[in-house]
Amino acid sequence: MISLNILLFIFVALFAIIGAMRGWSKELLVTFSVILALFIMSVLESFVPFFKDTISTGTPQTVFWLRTVILVVLVFAGYQTPRIPRFAESGRFIRNVLQDGLLGIFLGGVNGFLIFGTIWYYLNAAGYPFAFVTAPDAATAAGEAATRLLAVLPPNWLMTTPTIYFAVAIAFAFVIMVFI
């Protein structure tokens, strides 16, 4: 059995390796897709009656899967965007310098934290509804570390009302200025 905090660091390392291979510009699009997914969920949970009702009255598994599917679909789109011919031929996604790989490592690690951290947050919010995943035991050292990590997972600080709007505005401005 492996604790979720160790699994988080494994995914951060794995995504950092992926980021080194893909480069910073492609990884930045994935970061922005995670921010967009959190923004969409924030808007849906605040303003769409059907979604609000589903979140408040649905089973924990339903709520977990609904949130996770939205996140995974947008992350998948973020990873596939550079495959679109217009973007791929623009030359902005060509890796050719060491700095590109190093920044890709950093952004890949950030993406690992954002993606797995968000899924872990939703799993915790659902009360760990699956038999193969158990909640961290605060009586153990690993459980205490996991509890500390739960406090800093992305939805805790990124889905607050003004922060998510600023994050989307910065991401959109960055895309406009750099990629287009």
C-alpha cells in the first residue's frame, strides 16, 4: 500500500519527465487547461442550477466522477492542442535549447501537482468513496504529512472567488501575448 502523499510526489516527478520531453510551451498550455477546468467547475457550481443540484444531492462517487471527467477532458485537450496542424506548424512549439527542457521540467512538475492534487482534493471531498483508496490516518507520520498536503492542494487556494478569475485573466493574457 502506498500513501497518497507519496503518490503525489511520484506523479510530480513523472510529469516533470514528461515536461522535459515536451518543452515549456506545450506544458504551459496544459497548465492553462487545468486553470480553465477549475474555472469552469467554479462557474458551474455557482451559477448552473442543474450542476449545483447534482453536486449537492448526488452520491459522493457521482460528484467525484463528474468533477474528475471535466478535469481530465480539459487536460487531455491541453496535451493534444499542439497536435493541431495550425499550432504545430507555427514554430512556437519547437524544442531546441536547454532552457526549454529545464523550464519544461518545472512546468511539468507543476502540472503533476495541479492534476493529481486536484483529483486528490475531489477524492477527499467525496470522502474516499472507493474501497481501494482509504483516507489518510492522522495518527501516522504519513497520514499527518498527507493532511498537511491536503491544505495546499490546488482547489483550496485556486478555486477561491477572486483567485480563479485572476488566474484565468492572466492565462488568457499570456496566451494572447505569447502564442497568438
